[in-house]
Amino acid sequence: MKSIGGFYYVRCDEKEYECKARGSFRKKGSSPLVGDRVIFSVPEDDGFCAIEAILPRKNKLKRPALCNIDALVIVCSTVNPLPNFTVIDKMTAAAVNNHMEPIIVVSKNDIKNGDEVARIYRHAGLEVFQCAADGEDESDRLLALLQGKVTAFIGNSGVGKSTLLNRLFPGLSQQTGQISEKLGRGRHTTRVVELFALEGCYVADTPGFSTVDLQRYEMIDKNDLQHCFPEFEPYLGECMFTSCAHLCEKGCRVLEALADGEIEKTRHNSYVTMYNEVKDIKHWQLK
């Protein structure tokens, strides 16, 4: 659930155990991460519990150090700040590339209607929720979708991520405040990553987790990028040339779908931007 100063806190059967990791993990260059499922032993005496094994991970983020995430909730606002489609699309692509479900939350619908932003991402086949501070929103439907999942929330400063989290999980601010008090630091200065068991799901509280981090540490190989846009999938393999990059090539089915309105222009623009950013980077450099 969290790690602090070489101690790991493992939740099992509604209880939390303070553990240390076996030295063999350090020798292998691998340590337990928040989100790991582990096998641990409980001593008969007063010694520390010990993490014996880390079960296989389905995904792992470099920063924040977090793994086994089921869903990435990407929060964007209709105003202050305006939605940045390129940034949002980089987040959705990173989620797909890491085997996470991307979920879009459009906030501040009470200030400006977000139907057009929501339409773009629903057309791309993504789950979209519109939320507002006045109570007229889809937060209950979002909470139902998150049941049983490990979820991380991400969004630029000012989009209303904290407001959304506190609305979905009223007990979260109390729990995060308690951990900050224990650490003797302000809420926004700690870099501790922690999972909270809330309302039938796990939520990653990730101070400092920004869109900049995800863009910097989760770049996608140019050959894999096309598969990170779900709306491209029906057309992949149907282009005139097998090496088609879906940028400006003759006989490209993705470009035909774009011209027919089956793919959103903002989404394809983001794809082109991302492709150009990584086209000259070798695969091994992205590891």
C-alpha cells in the first residue's frame, strides 16, 4: 500500500502489516513497489514481517513508482485551463500502452458546457464522464466503474482533480492528512506514493504525479504508437503500404477514415505530433 524508509506496508485480510524486503531483491536490482501483489511471511516472535516474493506485474510506471494499475483517470477542464488535446491524447496513449483503461473526466461543466470535448473522446471509443461542482454530474456512474480496480488520477494544475477526488471519496482527504501529519510534512511536499482502500476500490494518491512526468517517462515507440489509438484499429493492416505511418501516405486507410469523419482531427493531430517526437529515437532508448 505504501513504502517509507525501507519499510513496506502490505494489506491482507483487511489488516496492514509492516514489512521489510529480503536482501535478495536488492541483489537482483528489483524492489517492491506500491501496487505490487506479494507473498510475505509473519514471524512467530516480535520480528518484522518479510516480503518473500513479488508476483508478476501487468504494468509499471517509472514515475511515480507504481504498478498494477487498472485504470488511469485523466481529468481535463472546460475552462481555466482550457483542454489541451495533445496532452490528453498523450495520457490516453500512455494508458493504453501500459495496459491501463483510460478514462476521461471533463470537469467544470457548470462553468462551460463540455459536450464537445466529451463527444470527441466518446467517438474515439473511450469512457467519458462529465462532472460539475453544482452536483449535476456523472460522479456516481464514475464511482461505479472504478469498483474493484486500482486507479490513479492525473490532470494539470487547476483542472479540479482534488475536488473530484474529494467528491468521489469523502474519506480520502482525512486519510491523506493523517499520513502527512505522521511524516511531519505539508501535504504537497511529500513524495510518498500510497494506495488507499476506498469505497470498494483502491486509489493511488500520487503527490507530484503530473502530465509532465507521464510524457517524459512513458514515451512510446513509433511502431507501437498506432495501437495506442483505439479508433485506428479497424483500419490497421488495410493501408496500401505495409510500412504506412499514417501521416500523409497514399492509400492510407487511417487517413481515409479521418477524411470521412470516422477519426477525430484532434486525435490524428496528436498522433502526428507524438510520432514526430519519437521517430528518430531507437527502441532501446525508450526502455
